[in-house]
Amino acid sequence: MVLAKSDSVRLIRDIYADRQSVDRPIISIEFFTPKTSKGDQVLCESTLPALIRLRPDYCSVTYGAGGSTKSKTLSVADMIQRQFGLTAMAHLTCVESSKNDISAVLDEAKELGIRNILALRGDPPGGSGEFVKVDDGFEYSYELVRFIKANGDFCVGTAGFPEGHIACTEGKHVDWGYLKNKIDCGADFVLTQLFFDNADFLQFRDYIVRKLGVTVPICPGVLPILSTKQISKFTQLCGARIPKALAARLESLRDDDEATTAFGIEYATKQCEKLIREGVVGLHMYSLNKAHSTSAIIKNLGLS
């Protein structure tokens, strides 16, 4: 069934506000835009249907390094909303985009009925190197948050970093102050970078709530481990720490991706159970466009 633009789309801030039970966190799932027609087919015909059956509250669609998938990000988010009846959020970054470029993306989002945007500074083309501001563009994500809020009736999310952003050399408390600034500029909720020690998230949450007075929802991001090589690459890019005990276990499974995936499900399930006991408002699952691990974790938690 093809849905009208407004039939299923909600503002994500309202989804969090309407949460009925502290024992039932909001579940959101992140997808990336495939680079091949085969990837498109798998996402649309296999991964999405499997994960939609879990009845998540919303999903998000990434933007690609350097804004390389901006048009496809919107088309995938639109497809999810129309074909599956699920609220979708499109990521948007500052990378290689002028204010006019960003305005054009926002205009297209409005036309498609996409009402939720995750505002990020973004990674440089290729995913590494120095961020370079373009002429008449933005250097920081707080500027993007403020611009989006001034240019449409959007709900805007932003990113938080429990261990501090890898590019913030002044330390995590300074970085958390930058997050407070993004919220003051209009961000409605926070999704966090991946982490593997819940103590890092809880320290982060307690600091920005109690010390900085943040009141918007703060949702932890959870990444199921699929392989030792994969998680090593991810953590090098984002600066997340792998605790010693976890690193030793992954090293023992280094050449067995099937066993590593099974262990990743077990580890993430326990991580989520503890987060739920700590009263988190939601769980944001980084699916990596694969249904198996995310499905297993949600079912293990009794949340499907």
C-alpha cells in the first residue's frame, strides 16, 4: 500500500514525548543508502521488511561521506514512509554544501513530507582528513541546526559523543559543552555515537543533564558487532574505546565472523538490558543494513 505523505509521519520529539512506559524504550533503526542496485534490492525486499516487523518507532537514513548520497538519502526515507508507513529521518551534513545547497535539500524534504532531520557536521569526502568549510557554508553543526529550524517546521536531532568527539582535542567535557550549544540552537533530541562501556554513556548523560541542564531526550546508539575487522575499523574512525575484556574476546574470535556475530548479539543484548534498567528513553540500533543481529537483539529484549 502506498501511503499519503501525512498518513504515518510524526515528529520524533513527539514520539519520545508520548512514550507510555519507562520499561519500553523507543526503538529506532538506522540504515545507510546502498551503493549498488543489488544493495537497493536487498534493502527494500529483505532487510526493511524483516526489521519493520519488529515495529520500530522510527528509522533514520544516513547521508554518506561528503554528502555523497544526499538525493538518495531523501528518496530512501520517502520510500520507507510511503511503502512501509514508518516515520523516517534523513541525515543532513555541512560537508561540501553551501547554504543554497542545504536550502535545496530542505525544500525537497518538505515536498516529500520528510519532517525529521538529523543535523551533523559530517565526515570529509572519503571519511577521513580535515573538514573544510565551503564558501557560504557552515563549519559547525550548531549552525546547521539553527539554519534548519529557521527554514521549515522540522524536528531536528543532533549527535552526542559519550567519549567526546574524536576531533575535540580539549577533552570530552568541552565537547559536551558544544552539544549543549547545539541544543540551545534548537536540537530536539540527541542520538549518541556507538560505545561499548555503558559507564561512558551514563557519565555523559548525567553530566549534560545535571551539570548542563539539558532536558531533551538522549538516546544511546548501539552497534551490534559483526566481525573483529569491522569493529576495529569503525572504532578507529570514530574514536570509540573497546574495553580490554571485549578486545580480548574479539581477538579470540578474530577469524570466525559467524561466532563473532553471535557474540555481538549477546554483548549488545546485555548492554541494552542494562541501559533499559538505567531508564534510557530509547535505543537507536545501527543496523548496517543487516536484519539478523538487530532482530535478534530486539527479540531477546522482548521489545518486538
